[in-house]
Amino acid sequence: MEGTVSDLEVQGEALKFVLTGTFSFKQWRGPEQQESSVDVDGKRGIPVTVVQWKPFFAMTEDGGGAIQERGALARILQAAADSGRTVRFELVDARLLFGREGRFSVARASVIRATDADLR
């Protein structure tokens, strides 16, 4: 998923926020591992609840990155919420909810990788 972060709440290990952007489902099929993707439009905001996976990787736009300690995701999200910049996340063990009228939310997921253009 990728977008801007708002309404961040830290509740113990759980991080709750609203993502305004896009949620993408991706899979790689066949012997050639051809990627297919479905995007969910989150312009109206997607409610998200996540925890930081162990290990957790903070990545830069140019592909660099490093394993981060506990609490790093909360700091990245807070900085992104304060600045309004776009952040990209890769999730594992996601529990997703599909509601009426196109409503969609991430009820619970673990973030294994976050990419932030401002990380150095």
C-alpha cells in the first residue's frame, strides 16, 4: 500500500491510521513469475491497523535499506504524518475487510518493509 498517513494513534504495539492513497494486491504466476496486480482506490481514506514485523526493513527509494529496531515503524509513520509525505508499505499476515459501498480497511497486518523517500 502507498499513500499519505493521517490520524496516527499508537496503542501499544498497534499503530492505527488512515492511509490516503492506493492498496495493491500483487501476485506472481506461472513459470515466468508474471506479475498481476489489482489496485484499490483509497482517495477517501483507508482505515489501517498494523504492527511492526520482526525483522522490519526501512528502505530508501533507491533500494537501500536496513533492518530496524522495535519502534522504528512508529517513528516513520509519525514523521510521514507530520510532513504529509508519501510512504509505501509491504504487508504480511494481513486481515482485510471489504464493506458495503466500496468500503475497504486493513483490520490487522504486519509491516515487513516501509519505503520512505526521506530516509537516508
